[in-house]
Amino acid sequence: MKGEKKHIAYLIDEMKVGGAQRHIEGLIERLPPEYCASVLCLEKSGPIGEELAGRGVPVIELHCPNLWSINGASTFFRLRRMLREEGVDLLHAFLGTACLIAPLVKSGNIKTVTSRRDTGFWMGKAFSTLAAMVASRADGITANSTAVKDAACRLEKIRPEKIEVIHNGIDVPEVTSHEARMKLRHSLGLDGNDIVITQVATLTPVKDHETAISALVRLAPEHPRLRWVFVGDGPRMEPLKHMAANMGVGRHLLFLGERQDVRDILMASDISVLTSRSEGFPNAVLEAMACGLPVVSTDCGGVNDMIEDSVNGMVVPVAAPESLAAAIEKLIENTGLADSLGSKARERIGAEFTWENTVGKTCALYERLLAGKGSE
């Protein structure tokens, strides 16, 4: 231990900009004073790691992109030695490779927690078999949604009682003034008469922006002031631009790339959309609901932990542009419904998905494990 504090080390591949990395950052910022934290990157740090290091959090790079190489073997033993020398009490791992290695490197009284963050859509049989063999060595396992827990039980043969669902958390923001909304819109070339739909997601195949563009094709003729905003970067940027242009809706689409003012953009929007084929517990939906936006999301992953269809949001089938367009049309035509869904969404997030709840449940798990009581 560092003094009398309990030392929690977070293990991940790298601290780039991503949901798991933001979650680690949020936990570290909010841990009670009886804890201290460090971050161990199997490969390299990254923007979020640099932010944490700037605040005095130790961020250690192990520079090992391939754990299954000769260098990987030496990294394994170096990591085990480092955990002992740094007085780590509990190692909390996030994402695939880190979750495999964490239960194997622990020694002595060090406890391990591994966190599942997606439904394993990327897992091959070899990886899921290896994950199943290692999972039993973890002292605790968390999942960030019911769907992620179910997938881990199915793919990794983990007993349901060993996995604790701890949802992502968020700070519910204050409502933005009309003046601030209009200022942000004008900065994007939008005005108060535009119908602004915002979709926050990396431009990758699993996010299925193609369905969004196909829905836009159905909506644009009746709604010439409709503007669909893609926030995020990725390898599908140029193909999606070509698709939109070829389908005649290029002028209705804004590609903003990666932004640091996502919350401000959401506050200036009318509707939020998610078209993913697979998700764990999408922060994009969490943040949009916290901002009081009506959300239309595909039925994937942990969405149903947050959205009750037609009560505090709308859920449509995956890869169904007709259903997506119909749901959006309903919100455009019925602003009372849109306002009600947005208001109830904000209430739900404030009641159940705050950082206070997330940190409280996480620290309760840490305390049980450090006391030797194991997962419940």
C-alpha cells in the first residue's frame, strides 16, 4: 500500500479516447480519499492517460503490443513484479487482452477484477475458450449492462452469480439556455428552424451509419430543414460521404469528426440517434438522455437497460431504416411526445445512472474483495 491508502491499479491496452478509458478516468477522479490509483498500459498511454498524468496519477507504459511474443512473456513477469513493488492491493482490468492477463499475473494477496464492456461480437472461438479458462481465476467480474453479462455467461461460461452489473455513470448537466443553443447552432452553420438530429459514434462498420443515411433518404423530401449531424471519426468517413452524395442527401449531413464539445452539440440538438448493430452500454445514449433529448436507438446491447420503448425513448430493430425513419417522423410531427420522452429520459438517468451510483457500487465490490469475501 501507499501509506494507509488502498492502491487500485487499472490495467488496459492504452488510454486513447474511448468509453472504457473515460470510465477509468471517471472512477479515478471520484474514488474516495482512502484509495489511491495508478494506470498500467500494456502498450502505450494516449490522450486520456496524458490528462491523468498531468493531474499526478501515475501512468506506466509497458510498450508490449503483442503479449503472445517473447517480449510479451517478459512483460508478463515485469508486470507481476511491478504489482508487488508498487504495493498494489487490487488490479482492475478493462478490455480483452488486459482481462486475460490480469487474473494470471496476480500473486500474494492482490485481488483482481475484470470488466466486460461489450457483447463479445469480435470474439473468435479461440479467444472465448481462453477467456473462459482464465475467468475463473478473477476474484470479481463486472459487466456494464445486462446484455453484456448475458453474453459473458454464454461465451465465456461464467456463472451468472459471479458477474455484477455496474452501469456506466454520468453527471447530469444543467439545461443549456436558448441563447447558448443558438450560438452553437450558428457556429455549425445551423439555425433555429433546422431539425437537428445528432448521432455520436465512431465511423466504423458496427455503428452502421449506412442505416442512418438510408433513413435520411426517406425523411429528407418531407423535411427540407432536416440536418443530421455525425459526431465521430473513423475509417468509414469517406465511404459514408460518397454514399450520402450518391443518394442525394449530402447537403443534409454534417460530418464533424471527433469533438470535445459533444455535450454542447447534444444540447443544441432536437433528437439523438444510435444505429449500432452491437453495443455494451452506449455512452452516446446515456449522455443524450442526460441532456434531455428524445433518443431513437436500435435494439442492441444495454440500450434496454436505459430506454423503455415509447416511455423515455424509442427502440427500433437493428438495420431497419424504415422503422428508424418512422420513429423519427413521429417525433418531428409530435413535439409534445418528443418533449415528454426527453424529460423522462433525463429523470431516469438522474435517478439510476449517476457517477455517484457507479462509484458507490464499484467501491463496494472493492471492499468486499479486499476483505476476502469474494463476489456475491
